Amino acid sequence: MPNTESAKKRVRQNVERSARNRWRRTKVKEETKVFLKAIHDGDKAAAQKSLNLLSGMLDRFALTPTMHRNTAARRKSRLAKRLNKLSASKSA
């Protein structure tokens, strides 16, 4: 248990930050699932819309301590690669 006022405040801040980070990670996972479902169903338009939304979300969260910018860039790259693979298979 914290004894000093500053330690008590630090505990409160940590609780708030961890809740905020958990919410952000959950939002990314939910939107990723929407994107992957669109890819699985072969719906290129829905997948593109979902990727645009997810890319913006990742960019915003990469500016915070929730996610490192390289992690966000890697995820965006891998998701874009899957969308491009779907596009290539549709045109072939």
C-alpha cells in the first residue's frame, strides 16, 4: 500500500492509464477482426474501408505510449499485404 500522497496519486494514474491502454488495444483487435472477416469473405470494398479506419487508429495510438510506432507500421504493412493479395487473386 502506498503511504505518501505522491505514491497514492501514482497508483491512481497507473489505474487510469492501464484502463486507457487496454481500451485502445481492444479497439485495434476488434477492428482487425472486422478487416480479417472482410478478407475471408472476399469483400474487397469492406476490407479497404476497414483498413483505412484501422490505419488511422494505429497511427493515432502509435503517438501514445500504448503502442510503439514500429509496431503500428508493421501491423499496417502486414494488413495491407493481405489486402493486396486479395486484390491480386481477384484480378487473376
